[in-house]
Amino acid sequence: MHWIDRVAKTLLKQSKTHVIASGISVSGHIHIGHCNDVFIADGVRRALEELGGEGEAFWYADDFDPMRRIPWPLNEGELAERYKQYLGVPYIDIPSPDPKYKNFVDYFARPFIESLDDFGVDVKVYSGAEIYRSGEMAGPIRIALEKADKIRAILNRYRSKSLPEDWLPYDALCERCGKLATTRSYSWHDNYVSYRCEESDYVDGCGYEGEADFTKGQGKLTWRVEWPARWKLLGVTCEPFGKDHAVVGGSYDTGKLIAKQVFGYKAPYPVPYEWVSLKGMQMSSSKGVVFTLPQWLEIAEPELLRYFIFRSKPMKAKDFDPGLALLDLYDEYDLMEQVYFGMVEVGARKKEQFRRIYQISQLHETPKRPVQRVPFRFAAVLSQVMRDEKQTIKVLTSRGMLTDPSEFDIKLALRRLSCAQNWVPKHAPERLRFKVAETLPAEAARRLTQKQKQGLTQLAADISSRDFTPVELHNHIYQLAQKIGLKVPELFKAIYLVLLGRESGPRAGSFISVLDKEFVISRLKEVTS
RNA sequence: GGGCCCGUAGCGCAGUCUGGCUAGCGCACCGGCCUUUUAAGCCGGGUGUCGAGGGUUCGAAUCCCUCCGGGCCCGCCA
């Protein structure tokens, strides 16, 4: 059984309806590693509904947290200087570097939120700042302040250095300097928390002393208390979260105790997950080691990211490599699809596994009929020579990659080709890239021997006199070389030289047959003219 | 100090939750074939102490314990 179904089943034993939370601090670009959060939350919701339960999933932007580090690309050049003043300030109060966006949060979060739909993720979106400012959080805050001693005792169980006696679980927003990271709260009455703006480990405060109205969003609960407060407020019953929170004595452990003992609420069912690395490097929004959802859509279909996330268990580390390894991801996905439709036989257990992962990888409904796919490896070659859609479809049809294609099949094929077209220049290794020379490469032509020229001329004549399939053409090149007494590799070299300006290239037979016939003939003839 | 993940063929991995067909897959490699294969040829081949040791069991890559090696996370920020 797939783990997502096991989670759903466990939840259903407790109750029929569930609220699944996900969320992330908007501390920079939101990357595919962060997607585990929403994708799993939404996945659990779907599994729950399939099993007859009801679920709602949401994504919560932690946009009221203070900025601890200036994220890439704002940490470069003069921007860095400009953004330094916002250290310790809540993300929501920081301006956008680009006027097209409302603010810092909009700048980083919007591309992510707008992409979710493309990946079939259906979640309600919350803003932490809005929830605080609307006063919705006032109830839990009051409880937390009243039971500050209890909370302090719980936290102290996991701390080596105890929290001060007058500690309060509340971070006030400094009325004068706008920082949230620098204040220390020491007492409260009615709706107000008294604070002093002192310092944090990364930025100095302004020394101001004041009172914050906690019913108006003039501050927030400290993370370890905020999390359980949120569970209570939104009725969260399940939540996926990164392994950093899952550690013993970490925020889930304390959150669980606080939920129970302070808010009288049962902590949600946890689904801890591992992080995603990028080419072996830890993804980091502050350093700019990121790969985002919009970037994904440029080079791969959304189903592939879902597959990437759901194919292995949540606590298994995943590494994404947009280079050569992407080809394998494509192939694996296609294979899984073929197994699903019974076009490829595998063992019963594997088949069941593939079946479920394939379903989960779909944005919505699972296709009823087999989907016609262009292998991505081939798409990578074709994308470099295709001229227009009509010719492209013709090539694909003649190769048997599309058979009597529906409009849907054609759409998918073209989408994959467009992914390949984006992928090749950005991520493919050099040896997979080539460019058909616009005009006969003069330097290359000069290097040709008489025999080679003769071979090319003859080839031009043969191509114009009859039609070859790719394989026939490839074989024909061999025969031709032998017939005129030329070493086989010499003829291949000649072909690549006049077409690409280099000595090697994609398999000649198939390569030539995707090119425009008249173009090839005239180019081959050109060497002797 | 604590937690998690990984260790299976030359390389990359699946299989471990739920013990059971002869331990699989991709790439690489080797051999053969089509009078020929430069980046979609075809056919055949597994090259393995499943990190080590112990235990449970009729039966262990799979469950339990100990240890070794590698990686990540947390250590009072979130």
C-alpha cells in the first residue's frame, strides 16, 4: 500500500473529516523542496476523499516572520545595501524589489501560489499576517499569555538554559523601528503586551519601549507556540513537515505538549519528510540554490514532479538533477504509464505499486486510455531541428511515435517537445547539443576530400530519387561508402561537417530524415558546386 | 549529545512498512547478428558474502539487538 493511503486510512480511523495543513516561511524563492509540504497535504486530502472521507488542505504563508537573512537575489549588489535595513522586519512589511509585485511576500510567493494549479494542487491559501491583523489569533494568544508559565515549563524541559521568569511567548512588533526580531516582551494586561526593543543575534533594536495590542496584529506568537495555536485555530488534524521539525525535542514535540496542555487540543497526525537537494547541493533560498515550480514547467511536465515526490517514501532523501538525469525521470515515468495500461508486463507487486503512484502523479483524473508519448531523448534531438508543427507531427507519425493522434495526443507531444527545446540549451550536456548550420560551413567544406565530396553528391542524388526510412537511409550510407571505396566513418564525418560543421552528430539516418528533404539535398550538392 | 536516512552488480538505484516464486531495473560491460551502426538497431549474457555479527522463524535483503561506514537534521532561530 502506498504510504499516502496508509496515512489516509489511519486518519479515517479517527474521524471522517480532516483538515490537512501545510505551510512555509516566505524567506525567499519557494522551491521544489518546499513542494513536499503542499503536495503531500493535497495528496492526503485526495486519498482521504477516495476512501470516502472528507478533507480540506491549506497552505499557510508564514509571512509575518522576521527576515533573518537577505535572500537571493536581493543579497547582491546595491539591493543588498537597500535591504539591510529590513533585517528583523516581518516579511510582509518589506517592499518588493520589482514594482509588479505588492511587496516582498508577493514577489516570492505569488509565482509559487499561481503554479499550484498547474500541478493539480488544490489548497486554500492563508496569510499569517492577515490572520494576526484580523484578530483571529487573539483568542489563542490570550490563552498562551495566561498560561505562559505552563508553556515555559514545557519548553524548559528541552532547553539547557531556562527561559527567564518573566518570559512571554509573544514577539511584539516595535512601533518605532518596525522590527519584530528585536523585542522582548515582559508583561501584559488586557489586550496589551509590554515590550522593549533590545536586540537579536543578527540585528540591533532601537531601544524603544511600548505596548503592543495583540488583538490587532502588533506582534505574533513565538514559533513553538504559534504552531500549536494554529492547529487549534484552524482545526488541523494532519500536517506534513520537514525533518528539521521532526527531531526529538523539536518544535513538533513541544507543539504536541503545548497543544494538549495549553490549548486542550490533540496535535495533528505528523507526516515528516526529507528535503530535496539540487544536484547534490542543499537547496537554499538565501543562497539562490533553488529550482522553482515555474522553472520545472519549462523543462518537464507537472506530473513528473508529482511522480518525483510520491515515488519514494517521504523520509527518503531526494536529489533532483535537471541535467542528464532528467532523461531517466522521463523514461521511468513513461514506463510506469505503460505498465499502468498493460503495455509492459512486470511483477504483480511492482504493478500495483506503479498503478497507485501513476494515479497519484496525475493532476486530476487518471487517463482512461494509453497516452501516446514521444520519448524525451528523441524529443531532445527533434527539438533542435523542427521547423513547424506540421512537419514535426509528420516526423513523429512517420516514426510510429504517434499513431492516428487525437488533438490531445498532439498537444501532449508538442508540450514535451517544447520542454525539450527549453531543456537542451539550459541543462543538456554539450555533446547532446547541435545546431544545423544556416549556410554551408566554409571551413568544414574545405577539409573534404574528393572522395567525400563524391559521396555527398551521390547521397544527394539517391535521396532525391527515392524515399528512405531512417534505418534504410542509415544502411544506405554504409553501402554508398563501400561502393565508392570510402571508409565508412569518413562519409559520416563528411555528412556531419556539411550539416553541423563538426565531425559527429546524432545518428545520421534519423537525423537526416527529420530535416527538410530539399534542404538536405541542396546542402549536399553545394560542396561540389 | 540526540534524531532521521542510506549501505543490494562496476556506477545509479528498486525491493524492506506487509518475511516466502531462481534477488530485480537502468546505465556500463561482454558475446553474437542483420554484407554495415557515432547520439532510438536487434538478440543473448548477471559479473551479487543484499555493510558486519548475533537473534526470531520452516524460511530473513525484509522483523529484533549490537556494531561499522557515509550523509543530513536539531542543540534552544523558525
